[in-house]
Amino acid sequence: MYILYGGDFTRAPLVQWVLEEGKIKYELRKVDILNGEHRSAEFLAINPAGLVPVLITPEGDALYEVAALMLYLADRHRLTELAPTSTDPDRGHFLSAIFHVAGDIQSEMKRFHFPHRFSLRA
């Protein structure tokens, strides 16, 4: 079974969406990023990068980065209704879209919701 570390104000719901759509068993463990739990020694032992969400695989690997997690789950569980296979001609368009969201849109959303992380002024 998978373990997903996430919570409010994280991108974990995107990973949960894939888990739910794929009917994949998982346990959600809440991480309160507003109170710095993602920077605690306990969490950093799970993911030294301090990034949320983190997905622990059934084999015990700790994976992170939302687009990678979504793609990993879709590929591993053959969720072709969510992600075209690597041989599908639509795969390139799919990858372009998912990495655009992960690389461009998510970073802007982070700046919007957590401006104090990007400025020295209050």
C-alpha cells in the first residue's frame, strides 16, 4: 500500500486524484506546512528535500514532485484513461501539458499563496 504525505495548502490532492481514480489503496498522512512540519527532523528523515507531497511506494521508496508522482502512478497501474501510454501518439501532448502545469503554473501559485518565501519584506 502507498503512503501519501500531504495536507492543506499542498499539491497532494492532485496525487490523491490519481490514487482515487485508479482505485489504488493508500493512506494519507497529514503534514501541516503552515506550522513547518515539512521542515521537522521527522519529516526530513522521510524526504530530505522537505517537499510535500511525498509518496512512499509499497517497496519503501520516497518519491516527490507532483507531475512525476501522477505519471508514475498512471504508468505503473496502467491508468490509460488518465495518461496515454508511451506508444500513444497523444503522449507528447500529454507530457507537454503536465510538465507545463508542474513547471510554470505551480510555481506561480506558490508565489501567490506564500509570498513571504520570495520576499524580504513583510
